[in-house]
Amino acid sequence: MSALLRWMRRQAVPLLVFILFIGGWEAIIRGFAVESFLVPAPSAVIVALLRGFAQGNYLGHAGVTAFQAVSGFLLGSALGIAIAVLVVVFPALERIVYPYIVALQTVPKVAIAPLIVVWFGFGMESKIIVVALVSLFPVLVNMMAGLKAVDQDRLDLLASLSASRWQILRHLRFPNALPFLFAGLNTAIVFAVIGAIVGEFVGSNRGIGFLILQANFALDIAATFALFVVLSVMGVALHSVLQSIQRRALFWNRTVEAGPGATPPA
Amino acid sequence: MPRQSSGARVAPEDCGAAALSIRDVGMVYGAGAGAVEALSGITLDIAAGEFVAVVGPSGCGKSTLLKLVTGLRRPSRGNILLQGRRVEGPRSDVGIVFQSPVLFPWRTVLDNVLLPIEVLKLPKARYRDRAMELLELVGLERFAAHYPAELSGGMQQRASIARALVQDAPVLIMDEPFGALDAMTREQMNLELQRIWQAQRKTVVFITHSIAEAVFLADRVVVMSPRPGRILEVIVNPMPRLRSLDDMLVPDFADQVRHVRSLLGGKGAEL
């Protein structure tokens, strides 16, 4: 019971701020009679949100966007991890492969997206590929840093046991890289939702990005805001799923909350 | 098991009986004008079951000597024979205890102790009982399923001693293993190490910068000078076993400590 009370007390201030923010927003819109096609009132957004779900099309489109974001995220992350492992196990590869990856990263994905839609079509494939491209880099960079940031004493210990480079990877580098990897994954999952929307903006007939464009064309700004809410909820949900996986995978790392902590001081 | 050399019947002081034989070893880092001579003319025979402490100020090449004996580096000059075989790379017949515990935080204490078994591809199931016995020996049997972060510094170093013993290597190399511990824990660990050494009958090379620790633990104390590292003197410590902390108060002990300190010029090493 006291736990519930403590929880309520902890939530009280953020909740109050939220109510003040929404209330103030509503008051400003009404008080200054701001046109609804410029900025909608929160109440109008809620109405649009309820209507969207009641008509039954938000859920389906949200599902499409979420599917694209998650599959692209998984594909990009898997590639990022694989490239990082190869580059660290065979250091000669780093000088050959890495410049291309940096070059690819410097080209804005918004600029590549139209090409990818041309190559892979209007369907989900093109969006998944855009998302994979966006997710790849943060995972790759963090994973590489984590695989390299190993304690010299731990390397010496394994060397004294004549460990092979694969044993060093399995027993030391890979687990050591996990806190870094999750830092990259946390960035990538947020990028993934953005990537899916960018892909949908370029050309699609399904997904939240498609609905946002439609609502914009119809000057239905309340619906646009309602779709932002759907997107935010999706982003937060994906992020918290990842966080709970992270807590389980990194139970041994006490510096989890503070970000990547490669080698906790012994 | 290590091969017995064919000359096993010769007199015991012959190096054939030595568990570890260091012969005219020198080590130079770098080349040309920037070369640094870390060790020079080190010759030392250590008998099986003997406890030898190496003491000297920082820069005397203690850590270099450790890297050479464990095969992590090759000497520029001379030979090192371990169990009668020349050291040409890392060997499974040496266990190492580092300055810090060097535990892997994602493994339980038991799995940390079994790490050498996994890396050496020995049957893990067969060594599990031995690992548990060793944890009992170092007083950690109740912490087998805990993670290193849940242990104090002294407990972590005990776990690393159990790990160094797990593959039952006849030689144990210890590199200032208790340097990071507080004085009281350190004394306790010295007592425990003496007990573990008596129980396991290992040959121990114990590197330290504490004169008192060296004299308390060792059968022989090797005193080294810095830049380049040379052996100044090897002092035999005849004090009987098992030694207690009270033995540190007897005149013999104080004389030995004083002697070592005078060799080191009365500075550069802590008491």
C-alpha cells in the first residue's frame, strides 16, 4: 500500500506538469482563437485520435509502420554486429571496409530513400531497407568500440591460457561489448521509426507516414497531431521493450543506467 | 604431466630438479638509442614446492620477469626452463594471479574459476568438483553462484587465486596480488596464502613491493635493483612454518626486513 502511495507521490509532479501543459495549450488556442488548420487544440487532437481508432484504420497502419521499423531495425542491427565482429577479428578489414560505411553514413537517408523505392518498389521491402540503413551505423560504431575496449589484464589472462582469437571473442570481447551494443540499439530503435516514416513519405499506400501525408493534404491538422501521438507511443513502446531486454542481458553491469560502461573497475 | 629430465638422478641442487630455472636472462625493450634494458643477467633456480618472493622498487623489472616466466613475452637473452622444458609461449602448467582480480563480471564466481578449464578445452564437468573444493579452500563456497560485483576486493582476489589453481598447474606466479587491499585484509590474505600453498604444494613465485610481506611469506627473498633489473641478493629465510602474524614481531624477522631494506637503500619500497 505504501509502495503504491510512494509511486503516486513520485508520479504527481510529472503528471501535474503534463496537465498544466495541456491545459495551457488548450487555453491559449481558445483564448486567442487560433485557427484549427494552424495548431489544433488538445481536445481536437483527442477527438481525431478516437475517430481514427474507431474507424479502424489507425491500428492497421500503425501495425505496418511498426513491422517495417522492427524488421529493418533487426536487419540493420544484425548487419552492424556482424560487420563489427569481422572488422575487429580481422583488423586488416577495417581499413578496407570502414571508409565505405562512413561514406554511406554521410549521405542523408532522406536523399537515398527515393532511389530505394525505385529499386525495391512501393511495398514494405523498400521501407525495411531504409530502416536497416539508418539502424546500421549506430549499432556498428558502438559495437566496434565495445569489442575493442577490453581490459589488457583480461587479454593477458586469456593469452596466458593460449586462447584463440575466437575464444577471446566469445569469452571476452563479445560480453564486454554488450553495454556498448545496447547504447547503439537504443539509438537505432528511435532512428528506425523515423526511417520507416521517411520511407513512407517517399512512396507508399500504407503506414502512419502515409496517413500523415493524407491528413496534411486535407489540412486536417488535428489528425496530423493525433498521428504524432500514435508515433510517439510506438517509439516509447519499442524503446521500453528494448530497455527490459537490456536489463535482463546486462544484469551484471552496474553502470547500465549511466550508459556504456565497458570495464567496471575491478 | 611434465616430462622428467633424464638427469633426474644428479644432485638436488642441480637445475634438473628445479621447477623453474631462469638462466642469464636479459630483456631489452625497443632498439637503437631509445632501447631500455629492463632486465640483465638474471639467474635463479627455484625448487619444486618452494615459495620465492621477488622484491624491489618500481622499475626493477618485476613485471617484465613475470611476463617472461609466463611466456607472454620472449626474453632478449638467456633461457627460462619450466618443469625442465624451455618456455616458448604461454603454458598451461603455470597459474597466474594478477595485481587486480581480473574476474569477468558476466560470469558467476564458479564460472570464473572454471574459465581456464573452458579455454584449455578440458572437460568442465570433471573439474567442477575441484573448482568447488578450491572455493572452499579460499572460503568462498557460499558465493559460488554470486557475481564478482557482489564480492569485496579481498574476496575477488581469493576467487582469482582459486582460478589460478584450477588447472592444477605445479607453478603459481603471483604479481603483487594483495597490493590493492587494505593492510588488515592483506595480512589475512598472507596467512591464507601460506595455508593454501601448504595444502596445494605449489611452487610459488610471488612478486611484491612490500618487504614485510616478502619476508613473511617466502622461503627465499630475491632482492632486485632497478634499471636494469638485476638480482642484488637472494636471502634464505629459515623461519619455521606455519608462520603466524606474531612471528613478524620476533627479532629474526625484523633483522631480515632491515637487511632487505638496507639492500634497497632504505627507500623505494614500503615496509
